Amino acid sequence: MARQIESFRGVVYPWFCDFMGHMNTQFYCTLFDGATLHFLAHLAKKSELDSRGCGWVDLRQVIEYKHEVRSGELLLIRTQLIKIGNSSLGFLHEMRDTEQETLRATSEHVVAMFSLSERKSTPLDDTTRARATDLMNDQTHPH
């Protein structure tokens, strides 16, 4: 399996929580979205995408809630690349608390490189593909 990289670190603020006292689903999406942007920037920097007239488009996201998250908890998200396609990438986020590292939620994503002018997917460029391949082949532990 490919090495995980830390893609996000944050705190659960009181306003992230619903009337039942746990983090509302909209904020899971927010935190996972932040992790996605950091992870993808590890593979293709924004300036590189801008020079090619490209961006990313989300194709699929599946969240699984594993353990309740409450206000004040410190969270980290680690991301692992699981698939490299012609124009797409598949990856898995794991959200854990920083104290016990209890798995709180996972989010599996598929994204595609997207031509902003043609409004359709475009093949991964050589640099992005090389970085993704290097990450996929890296077996080192994330800590």
C-alpha cells in the first residue's frame, strides 16, 4: 500500500456541532475538502495547474462515520493514494483524533484532472503522474 501523507490538521469548534452535541455532517465535508486540496497540491501545484488551464473535478465521494466527534477535539487527516488512472486519481482520507489516533471517519474520493477551457477531463500531465507514481510506490510509514 502507498504511504499516507498528512493532509489536514484542525480543531472541532462548537459551531461545528449540531443540537445532539457531535460534529455535523457538513463539517466532515468541509474538513475532507480541505484535506483534498492539500493532497492534490502535493501532486500538482496550483501554479502548474493554472499554467495548463486545468483544475480538478470531483467524481465520487463516500464518507463513512466510524466514531463520534465532539467539540474541542483536535483532528488530523492522512491521505493515501489508491489508484492512478488516465485522467483520474483515487484516494482515501482517514480522519483521526490527535490524542488516541482513534479512527473517526473515512472518505474515499475519485477526482479527475479537468480542462477549464474545454470543460472536460484531460489526461494527467507527466509531472503529476510521476509524483503520483512515486507516492504510490512509497511504502514508508507516515509518522
